[in-house]
Amino acid sequence: MTDANVLDLTPSKDGILYHLLRLGLKWDHSTESGETFCDYQSRVRADFDTDGTTATISDMDSHIGKTVTIDELAETTDIITWKTHEKENKE
């Protein structure tokens, strides 16, 4: 099988979708203005609009959030939330 016969469904490595998946978030739902990805175990929500230049990452428990660019997301290695912080402090 050659590369021409391969259907590649992976997102572009320079887009927000790739970085959200890399950080463990999964698609939750779409709206007219964008999409929402979540990690329910860590209690993280990410909303991004259809232009895909920024994403708002939020802690579902504390409702603290930050809007980040693709470049900032590319440099992100982990997302700390109340839930993940609480778990670390109990261990």
C-alpha cells in the first residue's frame, strides 16, 4: 500500500485540535460558533471558535479559565486544575 492509498484522519500538528488531543481532551460538542473539548477526569474544558486561533481552557470546578493562542498551547505540557491539584495534595 502506498501513501496515496492511506486515508490520514489525524489533525494538523500546527492546529488547536492537535494540541487539545495531545493534552488528553476529547471532543464533546459543537455549536454555531465553535467546538468544545473536555477531559472529565481532570475537569478541563476547552472552547475554541471556528477560526481556530485561540482556545479558552477552563477548570470545570473553579471556573477559572485562560484564553491561549496556538503557540501557547503548543508549549503547554500539562494543565493543572482544582481536581488534579487536589489529587496531588492527597498523595
